[in-house]
Amino acid sequence: MKLTLKQSKATKHDLSNP
């Protein structure tokens, strides 16, 4: 699973904020 920097950041944010 390859994510761009933007996607990775967004995913991390989503995981931190339900």
C-alpha cells in the first residue's frame, strides 16, 4: 500500500480523530 505524503497525513489525522 503506497500512499502519497498528503494521503498519509490525511490518514494519520483520520486515525487520530474518529
